[in-house]
Amino acid sequence: MRRALLLAPVLLAAAFVAGCGTGDSSSARPGAIDVVVTTTQLGDIVRAVGGDAVDVHQILKPNTDPHDYEPRPKDIQATAGARLVVVSGDNLDRWMGDVLDNAGGHPAVLDAGVGRPVTLPGEDTGPEASRFDPHWWHDPVNVEYATARIRDALAEADPHATAAIDAGAEAYLAKLRTLDTGIAKCMATVPVAQRKLVTDHDAFGYFAKRYDIDVVGAVIPSQTTQAQPSAGDLAKLTTVIRREGVKAIFPESSINPKLAKAIARETGATADHTLYGDTLGPADSRGATYLSMMVANADAMVHGFTGGAQGCSVAGL
């Protein structure tokens, strides 16, 4: 009920903006498929697959937290005129249901990650409880699956653009396979006993499973950043870090690093290597695209695991 009340003034503003003709739709390319996506990762993937055949309105911006979103008038307006809406699923972007309900229109809606081949359990309790861990994009195999689903949804939205969309998808799938192979080679250079991961929140389970990394703990012991660690949680994490000989704690780009850095100081670990967890970075950052974000994360981890002795780069991307 509270969410619906909050949306009321936003909807009025959206109607005013639409009436004035100043919305995003005025810049859309003639004939392009109007697509609304929720997350930065999905925006990048849809643009890579669709190319000139798509005009993408991306709701979340770089370095913003998907767990903490409030609708804006232009998001509602764009959704009202969209032919396709792509969501990430598993309650990561559950707020999109309210946007869809209030925007009207009749877009096709694709949950890009549903049915993915690699799944990890979600959390049973908390503000964003879900059946599966919602951070599925940290495994490139899942992104290959999502890419195929996005390709099919775009082709269905505009059958005349199928050839271009298929070509974009094939090129992107080849890059995903190169990415996966390259990161695996990087991690293979680090002894398994040194691959001990502590992050700001529990967002990297898929990455860890794919590349045989031991998740020791997280500053926020939850898959959502909306949770808050207790003093007991932090004391327990500090003990585990010391016992396991963890060399690095990895802050995340969209979360205040204050707690991660405080724990690093207390335990003697470093907190110098930032990861992209829930979001891509801005255009001028190492995490500007999904592919570069994954390489940046792998590079940061290898540096952290090895005390700065090694890094990671992937050729061919």
C-alpha cells in the first residue's frame, strides 16, 4: 500500500511530462524496438545483441543499488510505450512490477534469468527473500543462456530484424566463451588455498562456484544490501578472516566501503581492490560493460589473493 501511495505523485508527473512531449521516446530511432531494462547488466547485454535494432531505456544507472530503487516519471513513461521489458528476476528488481502495473501499455515481459542452467539457493527471509540467489550474471554460462533468451525475445518483437539480432547474439556469445576461458586460466594460476573471498555482501556465489573460490564471508551477511550486520556478525567475520589467513577484503562499487576498510585495518588484510557486484560502473570505468566488469573483478581478486603479485587480463575482448 505504501508503495502505491508513493507512486501516485510520480504518475501525475509522468503524465505531465508525456503531455509536454519531453520524454525519452522523442530520441528513439525510427523503427527501433523500444526496450526497457531494469539493470545495468541487462542494458549492456541487450545493446550488444540488438545493436541498431533496439532503443534501450535502462532504469538503473551505473553504481546504483538495485535493492534501493524508487520510480522516476521517465521510467514509467518509457515503460508505457515499450514493446519489450527485460527484468533480472528473483526479487532483485521486484519493484518493476509496480512500474508495469502503473504504466499501462502492453509490453512483452522477459525474465532474462529464469530457468538458467546454474542456480544457487536464495534466502528464505529478509526484505528480498527469493528462491534463488539473484546475482546469476556472475557466471558467464548463465549470461550465455540469458543472451539466447534476449535474442529470441527481440526477434519476436521485430521479425524483420532477426538477421541482425542473430548476428549480434552470435558475436556476443563468442565473447562470453572467451571471457569464461580467460578468467578460468587466470584463476588457475592462483593456488586453491589462496582463493579466499570476503566481500561487502553475499553477491559473488556464482563467480566463486564457477572458478573454484572459497567464499569465507561478507561484511553484510546477506544477498541484499538492505540487511544490516550486527556487532556479533562483524566480530565473527573478523575471527574467521584471521583464522583463514585472508589477505584481502573486497569493497563493492555501489556500497559505502567504510565497514570493509575498518575490518581490513583490524585484521591486517587489504581493502584496495574494488569489485562490481550489483551494478556496472560508469562509461569511463573498468566496469563499463559486462565483459569488462567481469575481467576487472577477476583482476581485482587475483591481485588480492596473491598480495598484488599477479593480475588477470583476457585477450580477445
